[in-house]
Amino acid sequence: MHAIILVGGRGTRLQPLTDSRPKPMLPILGAPFLEHQLLYLKGHGVTAVTFACGFLPDEIRSYFGDGERLGLELTYAIEPEPLDTAGAIAFAAREFGLTDRRLLVCNGDVLTDLDVSELIAAHDAHDATATIALTPVEDPTRYGLVRTGDDDEVLAFLEKPTLEEAGVDRYINAGTYVLEPEVFELVPEGARVNIEREVFPKLVGRRLHAIGFDGYWNDIGTFESYRRANADAAAGRIAGIAPSERNARRWVSPDAKVASGADVGAGSVVLAGAVVEDGAELIGSVVLEGAFVGREVFLEDVIVGEGARIEPAQLVAVGDVIGPGVGSTAR
Ligand code: GDD
Ligand code: MG
């Protein structure tokens, strides 16, 4: 099966972490998010992936290349300008002659272990035009709410609904779809089209189906969810991402330098090249590549950007995000 992964978004909610690298390249433990997603898709029978790229495509292309290392056939469609979700999918499909077949489409920021084979089986069982994977969330206002009726047919798709609009419904679009070629008829060539607001609502009543999943699901697109993704991975809560130490609930790269008197506590992740000095204490915090955390620094729910420097005993507020290179003279 051929998949298209949407990786062209600007990652605005994660700025400044996404100023110089695209959101899908942010690390979850020792590898970029996308590497985990590619291996997950491969495990579900995907053999080829086309990236629908926009913002900073070269960061992705130079890292993964043609996919040989991962045993996948990788291609890159680069939009001349942001075409939005449906526009980007259609552009990538047309660019590589994929509009004649069924495609799996994934958002490039969702960490999940949902069962793609089950999604495809549901799609087949309904002979659907498109099938949307759903996941339950507490607050649907950040997502695309999907209301279903008999036989899992979609009755309504409401992108970023208000709480009133959502009512008691909590199942949202998990960002993974199976699409049949007919879907592309709704997307004129070169047009900027949003799949959530313009395509799915139009497909309601035209064999648009959905299927709910209860496994792990997390859109890493905010500071809080990005931190949680790392903590969950470190705790071994995500099938397919093995933490290095069993029951440690933390993860330290073998290429980081953590002093023996430093306390890297639960939910914390320290990446390659980072230094954590004696007496520093980390709870639920992520220290990105090459960052420096001085003596007696206390970090709770903090993200320290790549190459940033926190001086000994410097006070950092709970939940802070320190931008890449901040505090470093070698900026
Ligand atoms: N190539 C390309 N071009 N990709 C894009 C563009 C574009 O113009 N705009 C967005 N993307 C990509 C992003 O990189 C991301 O992988 C995906 O499309 C979704 O965009 P987000 O900006 O992350 O959307 P969201 O998180 O607010 O909402 C989406 O995901 C939710 C689940 O996490 C929607 O699909 C919701 O319906 C869904 O519930
Ligand atoms: Mg998102």
C-alpha cells in the first residue's frame, strides 16, 4: 500500500522549536518523530510513502533520502506554495501518478499505534469512498469532530467545533484516512483546499465512513503534547517505541553527558550531545540536542531547545520553553 504523509505545515504552535526544523523532524527519544511513523507504517504493510512537503522540505529529504535504510520507497512532492491539506494530498498524488489507486493518508504529527489493517478492513466492509480513523478526546475543540450514525457512516464533520457544537460527542478525526480516487474529483488542480472543512463535509452522504480506535493517540503539535509524547515513549506506553531502560520512565541518550549527581526524573528525556551538570533536577522535561543545563538548575515540564544554555542555578519557570541556541554565545 502507498501512503501519503502530510508534512508541509509551518508548526506554528511549536515555535521557536520549529523555526529551523519542521515539526515532523522533532525528536521522540532518539529519532525524529517521522522515523517512528515510517516504521509504524511499514509494520502495517506500507511499502511506499510520498511526503507532501511544504515548509523546510530539505531537512526531511536529506535525512531519509530514498528510504533504502528503512526498507521503504520514499518520494517527495514539494508544493510551490502551501495548498492546505487536500490540495497537498492531491498535488502529491498527481505528481507521482497515484490518483488511480486507493491511498492511505496520514497527518505528519500524530503519534499512534492505531491498527491500519483494521481501518482498511472497515473501509472494505463498507465499500467506502473514504474512511476516517477516530479517537476519543476530552476536549474536541482543537480537532475535527466526527459524528457517526448507523453502520459507522459519517453524519457530520466539524473542524475545530465550539464546545456547544460538539455537545456530548468526543470522537475526533485521528488524522489517518483511506481515500479512494473519487475523492480527488473534489480537489481542482493547483487549488488550495482544506480536506477537513471542504472535502469531508461534501462527502457526507456519499459513503464516507469512520471507525473508532482506543489505543495510544497524541498529536505532538503543542508544547504540552510534545513533552507528553516523549514522556509516554520513555515510559514504554507506545507500541513500537522501545524505551532503553525498562520501568525507568525516563530516557537519556547514550551520547548525552549527565553527571552522576544530576537527577533526571520521571518523564524526562535528554538527547544526544546535551550536558546536565551535578545537582540539576529534571521532572517531565525534554532537553534537546547539544543543550546545556548547569549545576543546581531545576526544570519542571520544560523544553530546552537544541544548543540552548541554562546557566548554573538559573531560575526557569515551570512549563517554560527555551528556544534553540538561547543563552549560548556560540549562537
Ligand atoms: N503539505 C502540506 N501543505 N501540509 C500541510 C499544510 C499544507 O498547506 N497544512 C497543514 N499541513 C500538514 C501539517 O504538517 C500536519 O501534518 C497536517 O497537515 C495537519 O495539520 P495541523 O496543522 O497539524 O492540523 P491540526 O492538528 O490543527 O488538525 C488536524 O489534525 C487533527 C488531529 O491531530 C485535522 O486533521 C483535524 O481534523 C484532526 O482532528
Ligand atoms: Mg496537528
